[in-house]
Amino acid sequence: MTTQTQPATEKTGARTDEAATLIGDARERIDALDDRIIGLIQERMAVSAVIQEARISSGGRRVNLAREMEVLGHYRDALGKPGTALAMTMLELCRGRI
């Protein structure tokens, strides 16, 4: 069975080769940015685990709701309403299992 590659215009939805090239290049940049974002979230998860461990070992609670509200506000202020949803997902990832 032979595999056929799609023309760049079909693959990108562009109508010209020039637009397809631009879209392809931009998608590569987005993929690289996504890899960086994922790496930063993983780093944030590790730092959050250190904070949680210190808080728990000192007799505190695992989650600091006041701090989470600050984070939610920061994302909302920077990104609008969708920023709140993004921050909620990030906070859920960083909390680990509760």
C-alpha cells in the first residue's frame, strides 16, 4: 500500500501555496510554543508540590484557597474570562491528588 501526501494547500486549508507555507511555518512555531508551555506547567507542578509538602509538614492545609483566588484573578485580568478557565485547569493539575 502506498501512502500519498496531501498537498500543502489541502493540509492547511489555504488556497495558495504562499498561504500554505505561511500557515505551515506558523503551525511549527505554535507547536514549539506548546512544548514550552507544557514544560513550564510541568515545572510549576513541581514547584507547587514543594509548597504543598512544606505547608502540610508544617501542619497546614494542602490547598491555600486565598492564594488560588489570587492566581485566578491574575489570569482573568491578563486573559479575560477564558483565563479563569485556563487557571482553574492549571491549578487542578498543580494540586495533584487531593
